[in-house]
Amino acid sequence: MQAKPKSKPFSWFSVINTIILTLAALSCLVPIIHIAAISFSSSSAAATGIVTFWPVDFSLNSYQYVIKRAQFWQSMLVSLERITLGGGINLLLIILSSFPLSKERHEFRARSFYAWLFFITMLFSGGLIPWYMAIRQYKLLDSIWALVLPGAVPVFSVILMLNFFRQIPKELSEAACIDGAGQWRILWQIYVPTSTPAIATVLLFALVGHWNSWFDGLILMNNPDHYPLQSYIQTIVVQRTYSMLSREEIQQLATISDRTLRSAQIFLGSLPIILVYPFLQRYFVKGIVLGGVKG
Amino acid sequence: MQKLRRELPLHLMILPGVILLILFQYVPMAGIIIAFQKFIPAKGLFGDQKWIGLDNFRYVFQLPSFTAVIGNTVVISLYKIILGLIVPVIFAILINEVRNKRFKTSIQTTIYLPHFLSWVVLGGILIDILSPSDGLVNRMIKAFGGSPIFFLGDNKWFQFTLIFSETWKEFGYGTIVYLAAITGIDPNLYEAAQIDGANRWKQTLHVTLPGMKMVIVLLMVLSLGNLLNAGFDQVFNLYSPTVYQTGDIIDTFVYRIGLLDAQFGVATAVGLFKSIISFVFVSVAYFSAYHFADYRIF
């Protein structure tokens, strides 16, 4: 039986529907293609505004310039460090916190206490200034840990994970328990191996989240050398701060258009996501459906 | 005693998460005392600060710009919430009507993409394509004989640009939940509707939409909690002093007076004001979702 209503071979509705959906999809691609086209065009072509969806007067000047900038590589390195360290810590803490929370009350009497402790953080927050002052107090400013620890427990992902854990048949852990396995072994040898789809989802959320974060880098790092890539791009592209540049760099900048340079950096900032996204997309989708409704 | 021993590993597992939540969530919650102080950072978060009662609140509430900030926040987020509900529902229904499987998945893949790009990247793109002199959008407007619009620098257009671009970024991602709900609809219902002579439009109206009703109501209720979240990341990357009048929102205001002007007490007071109102909204939202839709988080 078909899940969808049957249709006639041709209908005006299908034609219009196809057009609407194609336009909507194009609207999501065109801006990125346009930026890429500008970044590969010569500065004069970009400046006169004739570039649309294909590079005019193809040139790699802006990329050569970006690649030579130490600051760019420095922040790329910070970003890589951040996503490895941050992604790992997030994943570990998600697994460790959601397992006890997935237990029934008779299995773990303190469960509802902990559940409230996690839940309250979704209802109330101290706000930006107290958060910043706390991190300052812990002497974490200008350290990679400031980018990794404050968001180390993503509560939304914990919920997603614990809902997944709950679907694992209780018989499995009961049998293991009879065989003398402790809670740690049950977690690592039964729950974790059977939860790979959920683990992939929360890990991807964590990695993308870390890659895309920029505000914490901007305010928690005083030295621009410690900026992750998105914070660096933010200062160059959005704030257009050039105070970080040396005199030679400013002179060199005169030969390349500001516009192609900015486009190149925007494009490089989005490139990792665009490259891995098509392959990993199904995990995201699965995750949202698994976790029920996004809060 | 034996029970405690059996539960001990569970306590140990959750301990690191709890410690981090205390350090980075609960300590800042206690840090709202800054709102009642003349705060000097050098003396430390819980140090010997000067208490000034409600002065910070009094000061900020009499600022004319603050009233505008509240107004902007509510207007921008309200439009975003409404469009963020309606547009994905429409697109989920349209996508569901597509027969060609390959076309369907490529549409889905493409429209989810903007959600995964940061507002730094998208902000940079929008600044370029919306530029009044040679941006792509204004080149198109000029080609059709219109006069260029300064989307990001004109108070008449700025809120529209925020609302439109946010809806554009999130509409595809928003369809996921609704498409899942549509998949859950019993195929027999369509069969029965067809026997009763319902055409496709009637089937959508009487089978598909009612089948999505629960999810729509649930998301509607939960989105209420975002009434004071007008989208810091987006506004921060798109606004400029010329559009503060229509584009400044609570979060950007807190950032500027707090971290740029170093008026820590005042900024914390505004943050606390926002947190309390949001707390009420979010609690009511969760409570109603729990009550009416049996929605449980933990």
C-alpha cells in the first residue's frame, strides 16, 4: 500500500510544486556560489560588480594572500584543537551523564535529583556577564579550556542520548548483571556499542557546534593569536578590523581587492561544513527525529 | 547500604557532568548578585563589592533606548517565531507531495544546508550580496528598474532583513520534524479519503494537516520560550550603529554596555530581567507541553 495519495501522471500542481521547491533550494545555494565566484575572480572584476555565478578573469590571488597569512593558519590550528578536544570531551560527558539519567527511579534513587539539576539549566541562566566573570575568576581567559569547558555538557544532546538508551531492551543489561557485570561494563560493552547512530549524531552536533562558535572566542580570548577560525573571520569580514595587520600586509592588501579577500575567507570558513555535510546529513536528520522535538 | 554500593558507579559517572554544570551554569546563576552591586572585576566575583540595591535597574529602566530594545526584541522574535512555524509546515507538505525520490532527497539536502553554517559566514555573505552599490540583490533590483535598497543600513528595512534571513536559514531544517510526523500518518486514512472522493488538496486539508497537529501545537508552545531571544548571533553580525534604533536587541545591548562599556552591574541587571521573564515563559511552555501533549523532557 502506498503511504502517499496516488496522483495523475501530469498535473499543474506538480509543475508548480517542482518550481517552488527548486527555487527554494536554489536560494540556499546561490549565495554561496556567488561568494565562491567572487573569491576566484580578479579584484577588478569583483570591484566592478560583474561577477555573478562564475569567476570572471579567474585569479587565485586572494587565496594566495590568505594562505600566506600566519594569523589564518594560527586560528585554523586553534579551531582544529578546539573541535578535537571539545568534541571528545562533549561526547564523553554526554555518554557518562545520560546513562545514569536513563535509569528508572528504582534502579537509581537519585535520578530525579540529577534530572532536575540538568533541567534547571535549560530554564534559567545567569546571563552573559556573570558567566564571563566566572570564567575570568577561574583564570581560563586566553586558554583553550575556556572554549571547551563551559559548554562541555550539552544538555540537549544528553536528552537525545538518554532517550536512545531507554530504547535498549532492559533484558540485555539484566542478563549482564546476572553474569556479574558492573554498571561500567554494562555501559561500555552493551550500551555504547548498540548506540552508534545516536553517538554519531551527538558527536556531529558537537563538532559542528565547535567549528561554528565564534562569540566565546571573541570575548574570552584577549590575544587574537588564540582566536578560533570563526572568530578570526568575524573580525576580518564583519567588523573589518585591520588593526591586527602589519604594515606590509596592509600594503599588500592594496593590490588585492578587499572584496575578493573577504569572499575567499568566508568561503574557506564554510568549506569544511559544505564538504562533509552531504555525507553526514542523514545522521543529523536521524538525530532530530530520535531526540523528539528540538527544544 | 548494599543499594548505595550498587548505585555508587552511577553517581561517579554523572559526577564530572555535574561539576561542570555547577562551575559554568550554577556559579554564574549565583553571579546575578552583580546586578545589585557596583561591580569592580578586580575584587572578584564574590568579593567585597559595594551593594547599591536596585540602582542598576532604576538606571537602565529610565533609559529611552532600553524601551526601544525591549520593543525590538519582542517584535523581531515574534515574527521569527510565527514564520518559523508556518513556513516549514508549508514546505513539509510540498516536499511530501513530490513523487520523484531523487528530486525529493536533493531538495531536502540543499535546504538543510544554511542551518549548519554559522552566522559569521552567513553574515559575511549577506553583507556582500545586500550591499546597496554592487550587491547581487540590488543588481537584480536595478535590472528590473527599481532603486537600490540599503537592507542593512536602513531602519525601514533592517527588521525585515533579519526576519527574512532567519526564516530562510532555518525553514529547511524546520521541515524535518514535520516530515517525520507525516511519515507517521496511517496510509489507510488516505485510502479512505480517496474512496470518499477527496482530491489531493482535500487530503492535505483533512488527513495530512490533522496528522501534524500535535507536533505543530507542541512546537508552537515550546517556541514561546524564545520570545526574548531575537537571535544574538545574527543581529551581532549584521547590525551597525545606524540601525540600533530598530535592530538593537536585549542580548546585543547587554554585550555593549557590559563588555564594551564595562558597566557590569547594569548589564547583569538587564540580563537578570531577561532571564526572569524567559524563565516564566519557558516554564509555562514546558508545563503546557507536558500537560496537553504529554511531552516529557527527562
